[in-house]
Amino acid sequence: MPLSLQIEDWVRGSHKNAFYHSYGPWTGMTPTQVRAKQLEKLQKLLHHAYEHIPWYKNVFREAGISPRDIRSQVDLQQLPALSRDDIRDRVADMTLPNFGGKVLKSSSSGTTGIPITYYQDMKAMSAGSSAGFHLLRMGGYRFGMSNVHVWGNMASIQHWSSLSSQLKQRVYRRKNIAATLLNDPANIPDVVKQIQDFKPDMIDGYANSLYVIAQYLQTHNLRIPSIKVAFTTAENLEPHQQELIGKALGPVSDLYGCSEINGIGVRPPGEKHYYIFEPHVVVETQALPGQDMQEILVTDLDNYYMPMIRYKIGDLIDVVHPGEEGNAFPFSYFNKVFGRSSDHVVLPNGVKLFPVNIFGGTLYRKYPQITRHRVTWNEQYLRFEFEVNQPFPKEALEADIKTSLAEYRVDYRVEYTPHLLPGKSGKYNYFVKESAKH
């Protein structure tokens, strides 16, 4: 029984230990048993949403069906997909009325270019966190391992000094390192020394951040022998990055999820499959005209306060394959993901700028009038594009951008438009690189 989860439950009033243990037996089931048990959870969620959530009562009525008509996961296709625009525009109708428990308000990171605000009760938060721990376990983590966590925009980094964060770091034997430190090459030796001195059993963080560390280790012929597994997440993990991280740090496990629905999938070391954590989510795909990749739709089976059913995260994957006997895990899987790529800019002075780490949704959530945003680098300057359709404090936003970029000494432009178009793939990429000729 993980003592760390029990301690956190006691301190926060969460339910992580209970969810963690409820998920445990699923990994020993057959694929058929997993699908049957998952369908039970899905039908229970659908009945709840229909009976208690105004948005979904209307969705079912407009579709001309009731929850009784959903007799399989495939039948979910009778319901429309839930977009980020839906959540942004109708969030009040999507939550459970007259709820007396504690509600957690959060904002998406905004890396798809469409920031949203969403809500969870303590059970939903606990379920997502516990699912995440199971994915870590599937990827090689064990409770009690020490780890270095390379993460954070400015808001989360500031939170690390709080008493609750300090306690959590002690309970989970975790050392937090700000990913933004790696933007300046002069900081990398000190970051590497901090990791070496801590002697972690594992390391996790943005794919680009771990790649930067791996590059330094390889260049200087250094190793951190204590590391047993490296977890990448939040960004596309390219093959060349995986190869170098594997050589310099340790076996690579790639986590897949989003802030709104934590704990979706993992590709363990040596595997080609991203296994979907089906005790917690249902994953579908929706074809896009002229595209080989398909849009991913995720249903959170454990968020009863604000159900997210067939939620379009904004990422593309290949296709969902049903679970197979003989696989490492009995869950459905996909093999490729084209997600929220957060490539970096190398400035003329050698400093690296990762837009998602500096901006993301943390800055823009201060301005609810922004419905979409994009950052473009054309090898000469950054172009910030904002979709805005109502009165808006432009001066305040531009002052925030100026302050955030002051240390980088990079030229930039700010533009506003009533309609920000997606890229050629139909996906709203938060960050785009283009050649200087554009």
C-alpha cells in the first residue's frame, strides 16, 4: 500500500489511494474483460450526465437518443464530439448543479492555442492522478524511487516554494528543477550537477528539456548511473531525441495525457505501443479529410462534476487498436502521436527559447477575451497572433509579453484578428516555425 498516497490523502482530503487500488486488478484482466468492465463505467457516467448535467441532457435530446442506446464503446459515435470552444462558451451548463463538495478550478496549458477553464471535484482529480501513477508504474516507476522533475512555467515554479509543495517533494522524494533554466546554455552545467548530486532513480520532464540535458551529457562524456528510467511528456518525442535520451540518461518511457484529463496513455521502454489506461478513459479517433492521422477523442470515466465525453484534445494519432492477448498490457493502444509540439527557438546569442515554458496558458488565462493564440518564429522575430472578438486590454497584455521576453532580447510583433485559422492539418498549433522568406 503506497504510504505516499495515504499521506497525501490525509493532508489534502483526496482519494488517490482508493482509486489507485481500484485500478490495480485491471492489468491482470484479458482484453475482453477490460472492455466489458470499461463499458460498465461508461454507461454509469452517461446516465449520470444525462440525469444531472444540463449540457448533456440537451446533447442527448438533440441526438435523439438516451443513455440506454449506448450499448458499446462504438455507440458513443452517436454523440457529438466535445470541443474546446464548447467548454469555453458553455462551461456553466457542463457542471453539476448544487454540488456541496470541494471543486478545483484549473486552466489548460493553452499549448493547442485554445486555452480553457475546467473543473474537477476531489474524486476526479484523485482518479486522474492515480491513473498517472499506474502509467508511471507501467513505464518502470516504483513507489519509493527518488526522481528529478524538470518542469514548470513561471506560475508552477513559484508554487514550488509553498508548504504543500515542499511537503509533496519530501513525501515523493522529488527534486524539482525549473525547465526554463535550460533556455540559457550557461545554466546547463549547474542543472546537471544538481541532478548528479541528487542521484535520482528516475527523471521526468518535457521531452525537449531532457534532450538538452542528454546533449550536454553526451558532449562532455558524462553519465548519471543512478537513473533507471527517463519519462518524457507534454511534447512530441522525436526518434532522434528518444535515442539520445536513452543513451545518455536511461530507458525512455513516453507519457501521454493533458491537463484536463490526466493519465491517458504510456509507451513503456522498448515498446512501440502507447497503451491507453482504459480503467480511466475511453479513447476514440475521428478521421480528418485528406489526413493519414486522426483526431483523438477522450472520455474521462471518473469526472462526474464536469463530465468530458468525447473531448477533442487537439492532438492527432494514427488509430486505436484493440487490446491483444500477448501484449505487455491488456489495453487498447495506438502507435503514433502528433501532439502539442513545443519546439524551441535558438536565438542569435545562443539562448534557447521554449514558448510553451514561458507563455503557454499561464500568461494568457489572465485575458479571457483571447479565444485562440499562436506564436510564430520566422528566424528574425516572434509573431504573436491573438483571436479576440470583444473589448480587450491590449496594453496590459503587451506589457506582460514585453516583461516575459526582456531577458531574451528578441524582436517580436503582436497582431490581433477576429478569426485565427488552423494549420494545413486542421490542427491549431500553438507554436509554428517558418523560414525567414515568409
